[in-house]
Amino acid sequence: MKGKDLIIGMFGLGTVGSGVVELLERQGAELEQKYGVKLKLKKIVVRNVAKSRPVKVAPGLLSDNPRDILDDIEINTVIEVMGGVKPAEDYILEALKKGKHVITANKAVLAVGGAEVFRQALRSNCYLGFRAAVTGFQDIIERLSSAISINTLVGVFNGTCNYILTQMEEHQQQLDVVLKKAQQLGYAEEDPSLDIDGYDTTDKLAILCILSFGCSIRRQDIFTEGIRHISLEDIKFAGELNYRIKLLGIAKYVDGRIEARVHPCLVPKDNMIARLEGVENGIQIDDELRGQGGFTAPGAGKYPTACAIMFDIINVATHNTVYFPHHIKRLPIKSMAGLESEYYLRLAVRNHPGVLEKIAGVFGKNDINIMSVLQQRGGDRQRGQIIPLVIMVDKSKEKNIQKAIRRIQALDVIKGDVRLIRVEESLW
Ligand SMILES: NC(=O)c1ccc[n+]([C@@H]2O[C@H](COP(=O)([O-])OP(=O)(O)OC[C@H]3O[C@@H](n4cnc5c(N)ncnc54)[C@H](OP(=O)(O)O)[C@@H]3O)[C@@H](O)[C@H]2O)c1
């Protein structure tokens, strides 16, 4: 690669791809001067060449034929910003096999087939840039891969969910109202499931587990619960209890086993993760030897993601290597049933004497200790009316909590489902 120009082929010209084109135009000449390497974008492959684009590209640059990149021996660097697992994974592997450096923003490919992609990059001695796929944290790849003894990582990795939760609190609106606004502003997709059902966070957590623990975890082995069921009442009650609600990705290495889970959590208000606003991301890492560290990053989006890709382009141009584990193993996964946590439970109960006694009886039988009970203040409460009741319970076993919830839901004084939010205590 030394002395050679970077001849780039790019798959995809959507949100991220058009950001890359803009940045290459704006910064290309400066980078060439700085690093003495010419950057030439030779081909962009898209699905539909006739589609109108937010950026202008030279005639002849666009194609709908992947062979125009993969079979072009002059192209030595491939940027993959098309998304989806297939055919993106095949293009990445073929490019690497042909000795082309690859830069990708694709968390789905790395979460599902990361181990094989990393192996191929090593075999071919090629650069594999994936900064854009693991949130916008500066240097997170170097920080995690060079660590020897990470015990815990906890973070907010999805800007859309954080935006929704903070907007619900700020404007006292329900999730569906805020989600519509987020879609209008372009912060949420038309089909928001990937973000709000937690899958995007799960993919990022899987990649972070490869970097931190050198182990790959199948998506389906990561317990995933999104924010769809979080209501404005939960946000208000959490606030009264001095917490904020965040969608967290949590991974821990405990006695040779990995605990990996994604779900909404109550986070103490004064914690750095609780203070993340809007689309901001944040992570806390607990390293046995180096101690604890916390980082924040702007959320995803056109420019932060395109900047992460530019960072990798500079690495290719300057022959830097990217760090990732050479041996990726599988480790046993700790099941959710074995989790121990404090819990927030919101119930819709009939306003009647003796209700609390019935609920407390179920908890007692399942070895669960109630810490506090909260009811909405004010209002004109009538006997027999359905009212919300929040119960905070002491550290308990998840399997006991789930059993108790099933029993409580069957009581005649309860209406609907009991809502559960775990309290994350590994933050500092
Ligand atoms: N958007 C973000 O903020 C963000 C942040 C971090 C990471 N990422 C990741 O970056 C990647 C791209 O995201 P995006 O938001 O830029 O997506 P996008 O706006 O939907 O753009 C996708 C682009 O890929 C092209 N494409 C899709 N399937 C193709 C196929 N089979 N063959 C050829 N071209 C194909 C599309 O072509 P047409 O235009 O012709 O349809 C389009 O230009 C994804 O992996 C995403 O997870 C995105």
C-alpha cells in the first residue's frame, strides 16, 4: 500500500454514503497534502442509479453492478455503507479476499458474521475499519481491544431511543407522540423497530463484546427488550424516585461466563449515563487493571458516521492498523433467570382496602422484599377505581420476580400487565 493512492469503491449512497462523498470533496485535497496520498472515489454502487440524490456525483461514477467494484483490480479500498446482512457480508468478504481494504458502517454484518470477517481481514492482511459501526466513540476500538481485563461495559448506544426518552420527559408526552416527531425530524426510521425494539443496541453490544472479551455472541443469546412499553407515567415515577430511564446495553464477564443484555433501566439521576441528552451516546467501562472510565459521543447520523469513515480512510492512507482480537472464542452465556437486580414494578390496581396485602403476600412467598411503594398524589380517587401503583423491590432473583409477576397478574384486583424495569447498579 505504501506510496499508493487510495482508489475507492463505495457500496451505497444513502444517508452515510452521501456524507462520505461530501467530506471527500471538502477534505480530500487537504488530506492529500497532509498524508501525501491521493484519494480517488472511482465507483459507487447503488440499487437504483436513476434515483435523485442529495449529492451531485460525476457522470459514470454510479453503477448498479457490484462487479464494477469487486472485479476492478485498481480499486484497493472498499467502503460499505449499504446496510443489511446480505449481500453486504458477501461483498465485504470478497473484497477482503481480493486484498482490498474494507471500511464498513454495517453493525448487522459484524454482529452476525463478525468473527469470519475479522478472520478474513487477518488472513488477507487488510485493514478492516468498523469505527462507524460501533457508535461514534472516539478511539473506542483501541481502548477496548488494548484492555486486558474488562469486567463490565454499560452504555447507551442508540441515539434514537435516548432522544425519545429525553423528549418524553422534557415535553411530558407519550412515546407514540414523540416517535412521530422523531420520524418527521429524520431521527427515527419509518419502521422504527430496529431502534426502539432494541436490536440496533444488541448488534452494537455484540461487536463491543468481540472487542472487549474476545468472544462472539449470537444475537439470539443477547436478551433484548426495547422501549415500546415505557410510558410517560414510568418516566414521571422514575423521576420522583431520583432515576431516569435509559435503554442500556450491558455486558459483564463473570467467572468465565458472559452476561449480555439490552433493556430499559432505571439509572440514578446523577450518573453520567443518566445525564445523556437527545441523540447522545455514552459508555462506562470497568477495567480491573486500568480502573473505570466513561465516554460520551454524539449519536449516529450523516456527519458523525461519515467522519468515523474518514478517520478509517486516514488510517488506511497512513498504513495504521486497526485493533481487533485475533482469536475469537465462544463463552458460555449467563441466562437471564440467574440475574439478580433491584426492580421497579408498575401495576394498575383496584383502589380497595387489602390490595397491598394481597400483592405483598405474593412477593413474600417468592422471597422478594419490598423497598418502597409509590402512588400518584392528588386527583379525586374513588373506591374501586383503577389506579397506578409503583413498587420498588430489593435485590431479587429474576426468576422469582417473573414468577411473582405471573401470580400478581392473575389477582382479581389487578388490571392488565405488570410493567417491569430493572435498576442498573453497576454504574458508578
Ligand atoms: N444513518 C446513520 O446514521 C447510520 C449510523 C451508523 C451506521 N449506519 C450504517 O450505515 C449503513 C448505511 O446506512 P444509511 O442510513 O446510509 O442507509 P440508506 O440511507 O438506506 O442507504 C443505503 C444505500 O445503499 C444502497 N443499497 C442498498 N441495498 C443495496 C444493494 N443490494 N446493492 C447496491 N446498493 C444497495 C441504496 O441504494 P439506493 O439509494 O439506490 O436505494 C442506498 O444508496 C447501514 O449499515 C447502517 O446501519 C448508519
